[in-house]
Amino acid sequence: MKITSVILAAGQGTRMKSDLPKVLHPVCGKPMVWHALQAAKVISDEIPVMVIGHGADRVREEIGSAARFVVQAERLGTGHAVQQAESTLKGDTDLVLVSAADMPLLSGETLSKLVETQKANNGPMTMLTIVADDPRGFGRVVRGEDGGVRAIVEEAVASEEEKAIKELNVGAYCFDANWLWDALARIPLSAKGEYYLTDTVGLAVDAGMHVSAVTLEDEIEAIGVNTRIHLSEAEAGMRSRLNRAHQLKGVTIVDPASTYIGVDVEIGSDTVIQPNTHLRGETKIGAGCEIGPNSIITDCQIGDRCIILSSVLEKATLEDDVDMGPFARLRKGAYLSKGVHMGNFGEVKDSVLHEGVKMGHFSYIGNADIGANTNIGAGTITCNYDGEKKHPTKIGEDVFIGSDTMLVAPLELGDRARTGAGSVVTKNVKEDTLVVGMPARAIRNFKR
């Protein structure tokens, strides 16, 4: 049996009060529509179909080839939106799963239950419901004596008795495809001039057909986003889900409420995440690390047993046993090899610090290659930019750079070279040589 997903992503989202299309607002670092697409992929035999409208070009650009797009040029309701997929899917699928792009917490597992229930249903459709005290504006689900759904009553027209019903329509459905295309053409026009997908329930019931329902077990999956308040609720729900998944894999999160972990982040076992830490993008962290508190790490690769205290890292790589901070910064292209120590208020960009390098505080290293076991004294700066171009600095192994040394690139220092405190080095330094002064001059060769 062939199953295809249709994701509704055409709404304008006026209550978001934003120039960004609603479905592109991020939840844990990814657009809402991305989350909906990941869930839909779990059950789809084909590339999902996405119905777009407002901000269509921006949604296409974001999603790319991960979906097939159809456009709802006029927003005439959810029934009309699904109808736009008919020309793409009619005769090419057995079941159609319909979900909304503004419900980022719906899981693939839940959608799978919806599909499996419809497979066993002798009627044309199965819908997703939730039992909750807060109706959140959802329609009430009226059940018949046989347990099947008899009607969906929208809150605006519900009687007091109907408003007391706790079972609510979530807004995800699985349909028999052949029945769906015929039913969509028979949906009546509402008083608001729209065609509602919920009216398919009435069409099925009037024809004596059974409408099944799957009731959500996890209430947060039903969070739909129409305002920034809802967006923050979805963010909190997704963050809790992600943090819990890491904890179950052996990661200690000291304060989950203040810890922010993106959906693509990987963390090894026995790593401890301290409060107010943000892990973003495609970050991978090894085992036995301690991260934070107050660290922000984006798109970084971090080895085992690293300690990162109150620091900011972006597009950097750390091998095993690196420790840094507090208040250190790694910028794009920073590579810290095994056992590197980096003190507070240091910054590294587009540079390699080889194994065992010790970098003191208040230092800047840019466009440099620092040899193994070299010591970078406090206040050292690579002067790599001349106002037009960046220039490299190459420092050999076992070098000692004195405090407040200015290394004016392009520059090379040989193995075991040394600079005195406050030196301004403008010329290459041979191995085993001590230079001091402004500009620095050689005063001793340790091999002699």
C-alpha cells in the first residue's frame, strides 16, 4: 500500500506579525516546516508534497528538493489546500496523510500510528485527536456509540454542552486517496468563503462510513504555532524532547530548562552540560567532556575529555583533552590539537595550535600555525592584517613567546626560538634564537 504525505504550508500567519513566512520561523534551530517534513518522511513512500502559498519562493529555497511543491494561489481553506495536490497524486497513491507545517512537534511515530489505524479501518479516514483541558481554539470531537467520530464542532459554533467536550481535533488526517479526491469536490463553501477539510468527517458519516481516531499520548505534540507565544511554547517543548533524548543516551544536563541544544547536535556519553549552554548547528561533542556554564558552541567538532568554560566557539575543531576559558573565543577555522590549553580572554581564528600548545590569556592568534609544545605568553598578538590582506605567521615547536609580544606577519619563528616580553618581531627568527626589543633583534643563540 503506497502512502504519500501532504504538508500544508501555505498560510500567511498574520498573527506572527513578521515579514518571515510563518512556517520558516525556527524551533530549536530549524524552521517549523523542516520539523514537519522530517516527521512526514517517516511514513512517506514518496517525496512528500508541500502546499505553499505565502512566501512560496522562500519556502522553496529553504526546503529544496526534499519536497514536491504545489501552490495554493488563493487561500480558500484547508480543504482547498489539499485539493491542490490532487493533480500530482491522483491515481498514484493509496493513502494520503495530511499534516500542518505549523505543528513542528508532531512526531513520525504518531503519524505512523495514524497511518496504521487507517490501514485497519474499513472507513475512508482516520483523524488525530487529543484530550486536554485547554481547548486552544480546536474543534470538539463528537463520538458515536460505536466509538467512531460523528462530527467535529468548531469552537465558534459549539453549544455549551459541546464546549465541555475534552477531546479536540488536532488537525492531522489519513485518508483513502480515491475517496478523498471525490470528497474534496463535495465540501460545501463555508460562511467565510472557505472550504474546510474538517467537513470531510460529515461527508463520511452521512454516507454511513466509519471515521476512526488516534488519540495523542503526549500533549506537547498538539502545539500549533499561530503567534510568537505559541512559538515559544513549541521551542520549550522541542527543547525538552531533545534534552531528554540526550540524557537517556548518557549525557548529564545539569539544568535542562536553561540548556539549548539544536536538533543536529551529537554528544558523547558522560559529557556534562552545565547551565545556560547553547549548542547549535552541526556540533559534535565527544565523551567525558565538560561544557559550560555559559558557553555558546556553533558548528564545531569537539573530541573527548575537553573542558570548555564560559566560552564562544564557531566552526572550530578541538581534538581530545583540550581545555579553554573562561571567556575564550574560537572563530572560523580554529583548530586546537590534542592537549592544547587556552586561557581566558584569548581568541583564535584560521589557525592551527598543534599538540600541547599553551596559549596564555589576553592573546590573539590569527592566520597562524603554532608548533607543538609552544608557549604563547599573555598579551601576545599576531598582527596578521595590513589593512588590505591577511598574512600568515608560522611558529615552530618548543618556542617560547614572551608576554605582550607583537608578531608582525608575514613571519616565521624556528624551533625553540624565544621572544622577550614586549618584543615587536618584524623579521623571521632562526631556531634556538632569543630576540628582544622594538623592533626585536637577536641577542642570543642557544646552540652556541
